[in-house]
Amino acid sequence: MRTRAIAELLAGISGRSYSRGFTEGLHAAQWEALRYFARANDSARTVGAFAEARGTTQGTATQTVTALVKKDLLIRRHRAEDRRIVQLDLTERGRHLLASDPLQHLIDSLNKLSAEDREALAQGLIALHQQLRQSGN
């Protein structure tokens, strides 16, 4: 397969998955944040850690988190050991909403691939991701 065809295929898959992220009153970045806070350990459930993991600014991450707090999907809590640190946790409503995560369609499709195909795809995507990061894209 030609390189351009692979790039177009990836863009198409990406676009379809991204557009599915505009559901349940959320947009794709907010779904990404919910997923992040659902799987992050206690020390990583801060706006700063989310911004770093997502590769975005603190301000952009704060806007996303603030929207999720207003929608009662995340709650801010001060850490007992250091009240200056604000930890973010999913609310019951946030956990319930994640059960209908629009990314599930992609997960279901990937699960239909053979283990060998999934592994080859994963290795290729990891290499592509590293290349994009190194080139600054």
C-alpha cells in the first residue's frame, strides 16, 4: 500500500472516531479527559498531569476540566496530605456516562482482529507516534 493511501486511511479512521466523540453533550476532548481521569492514579489526577499527558497547555486543560465539573462529571477534592493540591475524580454520573463511551465502537472493531494483527498494528502505530513526536508534529 502506498504511503499516501495509508495516511488517508488513518485520517479517515481518525475522523470517524473523532466525530463520534460529539455525543452526550460532550466533545472529543472532554471524552478524552473522562477516560484519562478514570484510569489515572491518585497522583496523576490533577489538571497539570492531565495537560502534560495530553500535550496541551494548563489553560486548555483547565477549560476542559471546568466544563466537566460544571456538567457534574468530575469533582474537585483537596488532597488530605496537601490541601494545596486539587485532585479530580469522576462522579457517579461521570462513571455512568463512560459506560457509553463512543470509543467503544473502535475497541469492538479492534477486538475482531486477530491477536497478531492487533500486535502488528500496535507496533506500527507506536513507531508512527514516536516519529511524529520527534518531528514536532
